[in-house]
Amino acid sequence: STRTLDICRRTLDEDNVETQYAIFVLAQSSFGLERFEDAERLAIPYYERSLASKGASHADTMDAAKLTVDIYDAWGRAEDAAAWKSKSEPQDAKSAGH
């Protein structure tokens, strides 16, 4: 819930693993409830933090990108989904296509 996330943010650093996990779970939950704007608002910063701290090929980073693709697909935003699709693929899969 957003209350859990607020507690994490007040008691832990924004970059804390538990805070970041709460953000991702809330993004997934928002997506499941078809609250696409809320899901997007949470998923993209989670992706950016994961990218900065773990790198593009880390599972958490790719999971966040996949969730963002799913959000945009379900929301009917095909262009946005396509823009995120490459971020959700392993680096090996991208280079194999070239």
C-alpha cells in the first residue's frame, strides 16, 4: 500500500533495498488494479534507480522495464511500449540480432 511505502521512505533511505522493493511491488499492484498512471509513476523511477545502481542487464532493471512495457501495452500506449521494449531485453539478445 502507499502507507507502507510512506513508512519505508520515512524510516529508510530512498535507495534502501526494502524501500525499492516496496516501490516495485506497489507498481505491480497498481498495474494489476489497472491504475496505469500510478503504476507508471512508480515503475519508471524504480527502473532509473535500478539502472543507475545495478546496470542494464540486472534482473531487477529488466523486470522494471518489462513491467513498464506491460503497463503501456495495457494502457493502449503502443509507441511508449515499443520504446521500452529494448530496455527489457537482455544485452546478449540485443547483440545477437546484429
